[in-house]
Amino acid sequence: MRPIKKYIAFILHPSSSDVDRQSFAVKIQSIIILLIFHVLIIIILSVLNSLLIHYGLIMPITNTSSWNSVQSRILLLLPLVLGPILEEISFRLWIGNAKYIPISFTVGFLVVNLFIRGFISIGSLIQNVPFLASSAIIYVFLTFLIKRSPIKVQQVNLYPRVSIFISAILFGFIHITHFIISKNVILLSPIIIMPFLIMGILYGYIRVKFGFGYAIATHVLYNVLAIINIFL
């Protein structure tokens, strides 16, 4: 499996952050192979989390409130389309192109705050106006900071593996909010976040080698598979 060998070789010894000049068909084929490879790994890792839940060591957050059909469709759309787009902007847009750090950090800050406070209703969105303003301030500040920084953007771009792992770790830990935070969750967090960490590395690799749009498409496809699995 050449795509898997190239993927592992890049993660161990990244030689370049340039996008692969392959045809669209070859890229799609490589992405499908890599996605299948990672799904198999995720299935194995998910057994560990299932055991932790079964024995009461960790508790996933479940929403027992009743929603009308419109809200249900919106909540289904979020993980399928909007979620991957926002997460890829937040965690991986800047990989290989550090000039996008202000955008990624700002969107990440905004998404986390809106997610915590709720953003399904118009009323809650209005209440979050201060956070929208704060996001704009953060963007302006980070843009100014990067322009004044002695560390040049080109220097950051030379280390794609470091960027991929940093983004994957952050991506993993943000998903720990799927569980009720407790001492066990904190202690077992390396195990809990491992499936998300693995997928974060894959998305980062695809972003660097194939392009940002392909990373979003892969993320959407994986979420579709996950949701299909839930309803089966």
C-alpha cells in the first residue's frame, strides 16, 4: 500500500511541506486508502474507551432534551459539514502556512465559546456579541504580533511534522469535552483522546500534502461514516 508507506515515511521523516502534484483521481484513491487504514485503527482504540465507559470510569455527555425537527436537522448538519469546516480552519489551516495562525486561533476561540454558551438560537447568538468583538480584537492583535515577531513565517513552515503533531494534540484534547470532566477523565485523557489524535494526524498530513480542501473533505467523510455507524 504505497499511500500508507508514504504517509508513515512523511510522519517519521518529513522532507517537504509542498503539496503533492498528483492527479485528482490519485489523491482521492490515496485518501480513501488512508481513511480505511485509520478507521481500522480507530475501531481498535475505541474498544478501550468503550471498556472505560462500561466499567464506569468515564461518563460520556448525552443530551436528553427534546428537539423539534428543525433543531435536530441543524444539530445533525453541524458535525457533518459545519463542524469539519470550522475545525479544519481552527486546527489545520495554519499548518504549512503560518500566516494563517491569526485566522485559525480566532476561529478556534470563537467556536469554543459559542459551543460552550450555545449558538442554536438567535437569542444566544446575540448574547455572544462580546465574544464576536473579542475574536476581532484577538485577530488584529495576533496579526500585529506575527508581523513584529523575530520568528519568520517561513521558519515555522519548515517544520510541518511539529505543526501536525501540535494541531493533532490540540484537536484531541478539545474533544475531551465529549465526556463529563472528572479526575478519571483527566488521568485517562491520553487513552480517551487517542482516536481523535490519530485522526488529527491524518487530517494534518492531508492538509500539507494534498491541500486544505482535501482535509475538509476527508473530515466530512469520516464524520458521515461515524454518524452512519451510530444509526446502524
